[in-house]
Amino acid sequence: MWYSGIDQHKQFCVITTYGPEGPRVKQARVASTSLELARYFAEFPGPHKAVVESTGGWYWLADTLAGLGVELVLAHATRVKAIAAAKVKTDQVDSDTLALLLRADLIPLAHMIAPAQRGPRDLMRTRLRLVEKSVSAQNSLDRLLEKFNLTSVTELEACYQLQASCHSAQMALLETQIATLERALYPHLIPNADVQRLLWIPGLGKVNAFSIYTEIDGITRFPSARQFYSYCRLVPGADNSASRTRHRSGSKAGNRYLKLAFSHAGIRAVQYNPEIRAFFKAKARKKPIRIARTLVALELARIVYHVLSTQEDFNGQFKGRALSHRKHAKWPRRASPPA
């Protein structure tokens, strides 16, 4: 078995290769092209394993190495830095360290999404960025009216009306693009059995259901519900020392898209379900509002984990109580069958 550490960049990669034991076999700077990678790995026939940090450009590298018969694993970038902190940090040192950690089976793994799920997940993330831009444009328009204490764009002077028209045009374009992305996802996600189950859970509309399904990428990769909650950023971290125990909030470990999806779902669930609203109010009397909202989101995550892991439909209960509000039997609608 050969072990290679890859320090990846846009124009080139630095690759270091070790055998099963002994000193380094080779270290080289290779152009970031499929042809040059094929030439490098052709020098090492037999089983080969490589590692690269989970940066934004690993898709093409994974596809290229899969075609060459090289197994690629993703290293969790933050945890690798914690393990392999070095005073001297160069591309060569990083590549060498990755290869040594891989050979010693000490790589902290990051999840590698299935190729078939890359497109839908990235489309949902693109949709979120477009929504953020649309909200930003709306806020700019509101600030413009607030500046002059007005309620209508028509009351503004000509130069400010031009600014407002730019913001309005941008919002209209973004709304069109958001709708286009959603329609493109319908044929892939609406017929999916897991998405159909998610759609019946309180607070989950089609957008949240799409986001949760694509970001999870298979519930079986979470051995326990607790690990799933942690990945969704719905439970605090720990900061314990000696006899002192503290919760650490605000950690960025986990998936921010799942955190956002469950937070939005919690708000909608409280809005439309009396039983969930009563649970929220009971928690809000004892805890800050943001904690109460997170507890509702956590319960929804608990339902999602159970539904997806058992492959059973939602039973219509929240914390053991039957919900009086149920979604209409004709919704959600699957894609129309072919004629």
C-alpha cells in the first residue's frame, strides 16, 4: 500500500508519497491537471491511498483519482491543524505531514458527499446565497426610505429613485433565479421517499426538506441521534476544567445549513401548531427566547432522525402529544407522472 499526502492548490499540487514503512519515496510539485496526476500516480503500481484537506476544490481531484484507482480520503482541515501544528509551515511540510498521518491512520476524517448528491446540495446552497442577496437588497431599500422618513419610493428625489429602482430590479432578478433553481430540483427530490416523509413533519416545507435531505447525505453516517444533533449545531459544546462545568455556545463545528434549516422549521412549527407553541412558551418562561427556539428545533431534529433512520412515516406526535394541525392530505404533491 502506498500513502500520499496532497497539498492542493489551484495551479499545482505538492504530493508526498510513502511506502508501508521506511523513509519517504517521493515528493514532487505537480500541475493541477488530470494528465499530470495520472503520470505521478502511475509510478506507484498497486493499492494506493491519498489524503487531501477538505477545501473547496476537491471534487475534480476525487473524480480524477477514482479513475486512477486511488482511494481518496478527506481530512478535516481544522482538526489536522490541531494535530499537526508546526513552526515551519510550507506546502512541502503540509504534504509530508498529511502522508505520515495517513500512514499512521491518524487522519481526522471529513465527510465526502456522494457524487450523485453534489449537484442538488450545491444548488440548495446557491439558492440560500441568492436569498441572502435578495434580503440585502430589500434592507438597502428600507434604509433608503428610512433616511428620509418616507414610506414610498415615489416620494424620493430622482437620484434616490434611481437607487431604489436598481435595488428593486435586483430583487426581481434574484426571485426569478431562486424560482428557477427550485423548479430544477423538483424532479430529483419530490419523488424521493425520504423527502416525502420529511415534508409531513411540522415546520418543514419543500425548501427546508430539500436542504435537510441534501445536507444529511444519508442518516446512517450518524451512529446516534446525539451525533446528529451536534452536527446540526443544536446542542452546546463543553468547556470543562477540574470541577468547573460550562456549556460553550457559538461553536462553528458542524453544518451551518442544517442549523439554519431547523431554526426556520422551528419558527414555522411554533406558528402553526398549538401543541408545539405551548411547549415553546413553557420553555420561554424559564429560558431565553433563543434557547427555547433551539429546543423546538432540537425536537424537530429528533423527529427527522427517527423518521429517516427507521424509514417510517411521521406519526403526527410531538413530545408524545398528538398534533391537532395536520398538513392537507393532497400535499405535498409528487411530480406529475409521465403521459
